Amino acid sequence: MENINCIVCGKNISTAYIEVSDRLSKSPELFQLVKCDCNFVYLNPRPSQANISTYYNSPEYDPHNNLKNNKLGKLYKLVQSVALRFKFRRISSFHKSGKILDVGGGNGEFAAFMALQGWKVVLQDKISKIDNLRDRENIIAVQNLEKIKKDECFNVITLWHSLEHIHNIEELYSQINRLLKPDGILLIAIPNINAPEKPFFNNKWAPFDAPRHLYHFQLNTLNELCNRYKFEIVRKFSLFQDTPYNILLSLSENTPFQFLRGMLVFCYSIIVTILRGPEHSSSLLVICRKA
Ligand SMILES: [Zn+2]
């Protein structure tokens, strides 16, 4: 385990926030989240980059696994299809075509969708499996951003729920700065620690996902982080499609009572997000430009 300073303000002044167990393991190991003086919540101490892979080895890890293998599979497919179109529309309002880099793109569902729309896609992931994807000729997979040549500059770089997994944030932003065109856009989607459903689940709130999620942003702290690396947020959106997923994974048991409770919390969350905006959504999307 390693101790780190706050990645937002750089200081080391924090207090205990909450203890969380690994939701994918039966191990009694507890992980400590701390809250910095600047309000940012993060995992500290955390497994080092060399040791984190053991926590990704669970067969449960495919982030949407739990939803694919049961009756909710069809609902999952529908939500996923709506989500892909939502992401595509957000990007199209800035750039109609070009080159896109998806950082931490997993098994490449988004990469494949963008390739089908005619984009040239580079998918970065430590373990990327693109063999089964359609339009492979428009997708290049790399394991590390450093491997991408400077003349490969991108119109769009996306981090769909990957920022919270990355150890070296300084190096990440340095690579993004190197690879994004001056008029390019950076899209960052993250779970929001201000999520309306969070108080109903306490330390069982699924997006805590310790020790895989290293950071817990809200709009203010994400804005501070982007400013630190010379990016400014130009648009922000609520990711409504993540609300049912975050709630279903937070339910402690698969019983009718828990399901009913989940439905009520879902209705409450959606209403709060509609009334109060992206700062109070389950997950948050921001679009940034170089400042
Ligand atoms: Zn801080």
C-alpha cells in the first residue's frame, strides 16, 4: 500500500471519511477513504500500481456483469444503446468526424460504436479485447498512451469512468495535453460523490468500489483538477443512464423488498437530479477544452 497527497490541491491534510470493503470479495480487508482540506475524497492508503491488478481479477469485475446475466439483460442492452447515442450526440455537437482516443475503453463497446459512425478510433486499455468487435479496421488498440506518436493528434479524447481508476494523474494529463489538438475536446465521466442515492446506501454505495476507485469527485473538485492541468470545463451533463446501474449494484440482497426499495430510491434520485442539475446526479459528464 502507498500513501499519497491530494491529487487536487497537492496537500496532505485530510481526515477519515469512511471505511469500505471490496464489494467483489469476501475478504474482511477494509479500505480507508479520506477527505482533504479542499473537500476532495480519495482512497488513502491505496494499493500501488504494481499491486492493483489482483483487485481486478474477480470474475465479477466486468463492470456490467451482474446485469448481463439475469433478467435485466435486455434492460441493460437498451440502456447501453441509449447511452452510446447520448455520448455520440454530445461529441457531434463539437466535432462531426475525425480521430478519437478512448482512454480506459475496456472491451471497446464505445470504440466500436464510434468506428461504425466513421470515426478513426484508438482504444487504450491495459487489457483490451477487441477481437470480437465490428469495424476493427477503424480501431487501433494500445496498452499505454506513451506508445501513441505525437503526429497522431486527436479531435476528441474520452475518459468514460476511467479517471477514477488511474494512479498517475499528472502523467495522464501530460499525455492528454500532448495528444489533444488545440481545438479538441476532452470528455470525462465519473461517479458523483454528491449522488442523491448515496446516503441510502452508506458504505455499500457501489461507486465507492474500493480499492479500484481511487478518487471520488464532485463537480467542484473535478473543476479544480482540470484547472490544475490547464483545462476548463465548458459543458456539464447528468448521466441519467448510470442511476439505475449504480442503485442496482448497491442493493445488499436480491429480494423483492430490496428491489422495491431500489425503485423508490431510483425515483427519488431522478427527481433530485432533474430539479438540481448535474451537480446532484448519480454520474456526471463534463466536456473540457484546453484553457
Ligand atoms: Zn486537497
